[in-house]
Amino acid sequence: MATATDQLVGFGLVAFSLVLFVYYTLWIIVLPFIDSDHGIHQYFLPREYAVIIPVAAGLLLLLFIETKPVVYNSLTKEKQDSSKAHQVRDQSRS
């Protein structure tokens, strides 16, 4: 069973995702059918950002996904090299 904190964080993530989905849907699908002089347009970014923001977020996600294994492998290799150096040093002392 999930703790209360886990449930609260999960609820927050779902609520944030829902708000973001509704905002983006209104921005891309509904807003083009509303007159450009209507006051609702002040709450939305220019339409160019509808493509720029998801592309930038996707590139950052791919960058994070691709660099995480490289960093992890380099740290693991350093740890293995360090333990081998300690083993050699310990063997030379005895």
C-alpha cells in the first residue's frame, strides 16, 4: 500500500498533467477558432511555441536518457578501477 506522501505526490503529478493537457488542447485546437481580438488570447503564448516547447522538451528528455548510462558506466568503471587498485596495493603489502 502506498503511503500518504506517495499518494499526494501521485495526485499532484496527475493534476499537473491534466492541467497541462487541457491548456495545450485549448491552445492548439480551440484557440484558432476564436477571434484574435478576444481577451482569452492573452492567457496563451504565441502559436510558434506550440511546436518549439514540445520539441525542446523532447530533446532534453533524449539528452537525459542518453547521458545517464554514460555517466553511470563511467562512475561504475572508476569504482571498479579503484577497488582493483586497492586489491593490488593490499597484495603488495603482504
